[in-house]
Amino acid sequence: MKTCPKCKTENQESSPLCKKCGAQLSIPSYQDKKEKVLADKKKKPYWLSLALAIVVIFVAGAAYWVMKGDTAANPKVSSQPKVEKIDYAGQTIAMADIQARIENGKISIPLDSVKDKKIVRFEYAANGIQVPLLAYIAPSGRVVTAVSMCEPCRSTRFHINGKKIVCNACATEWNLETLKGIQGGCLNYPPDVLPSRLENGQFQIDEKDIAKWKPRV
């Protein structure tokens, strides 16, 4: 309400003239309006702005990790045998199919085939079990042997792209050296590593390790 400076009558805030004596009432200046707006803003609880800021940070962080990926490095990789280092910079290498040999409870593939092709696919088929397998050489020279399957999308083929191994079906990418997820929809399901050893120019995987393997999803 506005109070008339002449007759002290209470008038509506929007009235330019006093309803009783007709005297002109004061009109709020631009500065008055500005100060009122700023005062209203100060009345808003500080915790509301803080809560909104926290929500924005949380959503942005969640989106980043979904896109970027934060899966842990696979400890099985570090125990794999090593050969010469390889620089894959600027290269895309398709998976090559090779034949494996099964005898004395072991499945074997030639070291020379892995060194030549860089990433190979072979199959274990015995005792009513059929499992696709792969082997590749990481940039450090570590030779990784694993089940050749991206379980969520059921693809069994991959390729090397620079320092990444990539699923041919869903394009999920993992670090060649650690199998840590980089980006894509199947980050938590890189090729499942199977321990192997190098003997007499052959990489050998125990048949029992393959026979007991089960899909993770």
C-alpha cells in the first residue's frame, strides 16, 4: 500500500493519485525496483542453489563415466607371456582364422601365426563343447589368450584399431594392454582371458579351463 504524503490515506500500490485528496503519489524509481528485485533474490534459500549445483555435477559426472567407461584393468593379462613389442599406431588389423591342435589335455596354436597375424581366432570343439577363442599381441608384447566373445551382443569377432581391441558387432572398445573398457555398450565384458603358456613355439591353454568356462551374462 501507498500512503499519501498529504492526507495520510492508504492507497493501492499501483495508484498514481490519492483517492481522497487527489495528491500525486510517489512513483518507484528504477533504482527502487532494482533494489527490490535484488532483495527478493537474496530471500531465496541458499541451499536451493547448492542442491541444484550438486544435481548438475552428479548428472554430468554420471554421463561422463557412462560414455568414457571406468572398468578395471584385468589382472589376468599381466601374467601372460611376452614376445617382441609392437607399435599399432594408425593401424587397423582384422582378425584371422587359424587351426588349433588339441592333444594331451591342451589346445595349442603356433607362436609364428600369432606374430604374423597379430590377432587370431580359433575354436575349441571337443566333448560336446564348442568355444570360440582368440589370441593377440598387445603393444608391450604381452600375448593375450581369451574367449572370443562379447557376451552381451554374442559377437565372436574383433579387430585391432591402434591401441584398442574393438567388437565387430557393437563397436565397444577396450584397451589392448589391460582390457579396460574405453567406450561402448559392453564395457564390462571384454574377451574373457584364459591363462596360457609358451612352450616350444606353441601357446598352450589347458583344456579344463576352456571346458569349465561359462558366459558371464
